[in-house]
Amino acid sequence: MQISVSDTNLVTVKGKLGQLQQQVDPKITLKIEGEVLNVERHSEDRDDRAKHGLYRSLVFNMVKGVSEGFTTVQELVGVGYKATGTGQLLGLALGFSHNILLELPEAIHVETTAIKGKNNSIILKSVDKQLLGQVAAKIRSFRRPEPYKGKGIRFQGEEIKKKAGKSAAGQ
């Protein structure tokens, strides 16, 4: 893995899975000392402390992304809910009168699984954590899990609090 910092505070991280860049605020200083990248702030101001933590996390996620990558799994819960992934195009059948076609960015790789007896799932992989989360949220927004039957698109392992229906209210 190779990390470089330019004079304009542009951090570039190259690894086996790709390359990522991030512009850093001028109030934050980045220094490479041997195998360690230090993130330092100029003052103890509240804004500077917040940016210090932000950019430390962003650089950490860049390093982890280019070395290991990130994966998000979403489940489609509902009768007839299906997903098909071909290249950078994701097709979703979510009970609407039409199918939804979503073109994914080049940095996102998609897989879909349909195992009999289990919920269909969408597996998204990327080196960019922020972009991956944004695309996963966009997919989820097409059919959020509803609180009565739990149907919709949910993240794997997510628990949906179910509400009692109308018939339970009068008893």
C-alpha cells in the first residue's frame, strides 16, 4: 500500500483493490512518519477537533477500502420481490406496476442471490465506504421496511420493530 500527501492537502491511497483520493481541510496537517500517517490539528477549537476526528476516520476508511474493501448485504422481504444484477445495472421488482432500473457507479460491484426458501438478497462491494453507503441507502429508499408485516428492503441482520395491527387495538 502507498500513501502520499500533496502540498494542497490531497491524500492519495493506492492499494491492491484500487486508488482513492480525499481533499483535507487546511486546518488539519497530515504527516507521514515511516509507516504511520499522523493527523494533527492546529488548535483545540471545537471545529478543529471535529475535523480532526472526521479526517482521521476518512483516511482510515480509505486505507481499509483499498486493502480489504467493503461489503453491504440487503435482503428483499416480500412475496414477489426480486432483484437482478447485470453489469452496472440493477433491476428491482418491488410490487410496483413497473420494475425499477438503477444504474450503479463504476466503483460499485453488485451480485444478487435467489435461494429457494430464503429472501432474495443484493450484495454490494466497493472500495469507497461513503459511496457504498449512499448507493445502499438509495436502494433501500425504493421500498423501506414497513412496520406491520415487515415487507421491504432491509440490511442483513436488521431488526424491524413490528406494530400491532388495528384489530389488536380494540381488545
